[in-house]
Amino acid sequence: MDVKTSARSRILDAAERLFAARGVADVSLREINSAAEQRNKSAVQYHFGTREALVRALYEDRLGPLNQRRWELLNALPEEQRGDLRALVQVQVQPLAERVRDARGSSCYMRFIHRFTMGSGVLDLDPPDPGSGLDRPLGPEYTSARHKVTELVVRRLDHLPADIRAERLRLMTFTIGSCLADIEARLEQGHELPMPFDRLVTDLVDATLGLLTAPSTRPATTRPGKEPT
């Protein structure tokens, strides 16, 4: 890794940690520069230019491998399992869980994502395109696998009214994000997990599946004169 690449990497790691702790809006570029131990006071601006460009670069750096891993898992599914909701939830969860496990407490990615998406009002792990503060939507090389998995999940929920289905997807994202962010924080702080990591992930997949498939006891929200969809 050359000096320029190393500096860029340290800045991304420092930004991720500070954003995870306090949110994007409350962290200055100067603080990130200092946390990344850059002697050049303009290092962040040199490498990234603006806060929005830094946030985008942070997403792109992390999302490329996650997108690739999801495609690997999705393509490895037998054709008959592409309609299996549990298998699809596993594809959604596993790349994120693997990142938390492999980082062993050295990453703040899940806490950054969870705080950022909650702050934007849009729950989306990979991340939100609308309302995200990014200057343009992320390309398919970063999000295509997640979009495909979501499309397949929606097909399995087509018995639910559209508004309830959308809310279930929000709750799924919140559940996955908050649980993995909590595990990530525990690992960083050296706390003992309540059960082995793989069992925690299995339980998360089971709980998410239950959330998605729970029967609905409320009617769909409709506009006057329109039937539920």
C-alpha cells in the first residue's frame, strides 16, 4: 500500500468511526483529519474534496465487497431455493454478519450505517439513495445484489397489502442493522456475546423471517375511493 492509498484508508476508517459515534452532520473534516493522524491539515479535502464525497467514498469502499459477496451467495442457491424466503434473508444478512465477525471489533461499519440511515429517516443498509446526502445514486456495482434480493423477497410477500409489505421491509432492515450494530459494539468493547456468533446470526435470520411472515391484523391504508392493493 503506497503512502497516498494508506492515507486515504486511514481517513476512511477515522470517518467511519466518528460518524458511527456522533453522526455525519456533527463531525467536522478537521476532526476526521486529526483522528486519521494526518499532518497535512487539508488531507481530507485533498483526497475527497467535500463531506458528501467522503461519505460516498466510504459507502463505495465498503459496499463493493458486500455486493460481490451477495451475488456469490445468491448465485450459489439452487433455482428452487430462490423462492425460499429464509434462504433470501440469509443472503441479505450473511455478508454483513461476516464483515462484523471478520473485523473482530475493529470496524464501525454497521453502527455507521445504522446511525446514518436512521438519521436520514430512510432505513436501508446499503445505503439510502434518496435523502442520503449523496450527490448521485450509487451504481449497480454497489447495490445490484441487494436490489435483486429485495425484489425476490417482495415476491414472497405479495399476499400482504402494499403498505404493510413496505413496512415489513423497513422493519427487516431495522432489525438486521440494529442487531449487527449491537454485536459489533460488544465485540469492540470486549464484552462476551450471549451465544456463539454463528448462533446469533442464525437467530437473527429466524427472527427476521418471523417478522416478515407474521400475519397482519390491520387493514391496508387506502386512499378514498380506492381498494387496497
